[in-house]
Amino acid sequence: MKDSTIWVGIDDHADSCKVSIFGSSGSEALARFEVVPDDRGLGQLARRLKGFGSDVRCVYEAGPCGYELYRYIRGRGLSCEVAAPALTPRRPGEKVKTDRRDADKLGRFYRAGELTLIRVPDGGQEALRDLVRAREDAKEDLLRRRHRLSKFLLRHGHRFRQGQNWTQRHWAFIRSIHFDEAHAQAVLEECVLAVAEQVEQVKRFDQLMEEASQQPQYAEKIGHLKALRGVATTTALTILSETGDLRRYARAGQLMGATGLVPSEHSTGSRREGVLPFV
């Protein structure tokens, strides 16, 4: 019986989607077209894909546009998967890269089974992940603002030596500093204000994460994770938001591979270094 599967590669961007459609055999595309990723354009995409039959399989690479295209196509009763862009095969020395070529490549690789597909989070998990990552961004911004303030004071000969930085004593030291030059004083005040505002934003994110950890769908899982030494609410929420249901990993090695915690080796000649046994 002839295979009637249709393989669709989509190069997804904010302003356009290049689409290449391939049959079960042959190197040439059955069709190529472009749509604008708005309601009208995506509606045209769904109608054209449905016109090729019932067994239509679409794929695109994960990127800054997120998973809305995946959810739209799935919601129209069509198959869609998302590939990991870093693991898409690339020929050595390949320099010509256009949207049409990328769509063609995805369609062919998908048909050949050479793409590494990712698990797409549901809306709730993605929202939780956004919260966790936003809190991490806020912590990084706080670190930058603190560094900026510290370096500004150091340039002007002010260095705190009576204990740990960012304690009450350190803040008292900072507030005791005054510059005769109006511009320097203005910079100091703005830097202090920026740090204070960032501290408050981190506190707000911490409160939101604490509230999220108490929601029924997360509370029990977080309680189990917090039973592990060194795991608190933030770490537990990060694990849940980034990995989802841990039961999908049949073995510890699969979880380690997904998180990048795998053994490494550097060898040269007869010498082997950095070999970490992994069971």
C-alpha cells in the first residue's frame, strides 16, 4: 500500500511562515508557500494543509515565537511537533541559509526521522516557567545594579570593610556618603534607588512563587522535592517548571541527559581524563 503521509516543514518567524510540503518520497517539494502568522494567514495554512489529506505531519523549530503555532495547528486537528534547533543536522561548511531552504530541510529531515523532537509544555507549565525565569532575570538585574553601585563608590574611594556587603550596616555606610559635586550625588541617589526597586521586584516574584507552590496541582510534588536536602521552594518550582512530569523519564540517565548533567571525557593519545562513571 502506498504511503500517503505528507511531511510539512515550517520556518517560523514573527512576520512570516515559510512552508514546504513533501510527499512520502522524492526530493522535490510538492508545494511551497508563505503565510503571515495572524488569524487570517494561519487559517489559510490550516485549510491548505487539510487539503492534502488526513495524514499531515508538521514540524518547526523551537524559537522566540514560542509554541502558539504548535497549539494552533494541533487545535485544528492536524499533527504538529517541535524540533530542537541545536540538534538539527547541519552539513559541514554549509553557509547558504534562507527561510525557504530551512523549511525544505526541516521537511526532509522530519520525513527521514533525523530531527530531535522536544516535549511542548502545556499552558500552565509554560506560565510557571515564565514566572521562574522572570524571577531569575530579576535576580540577575539586582546583581548588576549592586555591582554598578559598588564600582561607582569604589571609583570615588569608598570601600566598605566592616563586614558583609548589602547588610544593614553596609546600607548605613552607603547612606552616609555624600558628594559635593551635584552630578555625582545624583548618580549615587539613582543607583541606590535602582537597587532598592530591584530588591522589591525580587520580593514580589518570591511571593508569587510561594503562592504558586501552594496551588493544589503543585503542592504535593513540591513537598516531595523539598524533602531532599538543599531543595527549597525556588529549586522545587524550577525543577517542575523546566522538566514537567518527572515520570516521563524512565531512568535517571534520561533525566540527566535532558538537564545536561552527563559525564564528559577529554582524551589525548593513550591518556584519558575527566571520565565520570555514570550508572
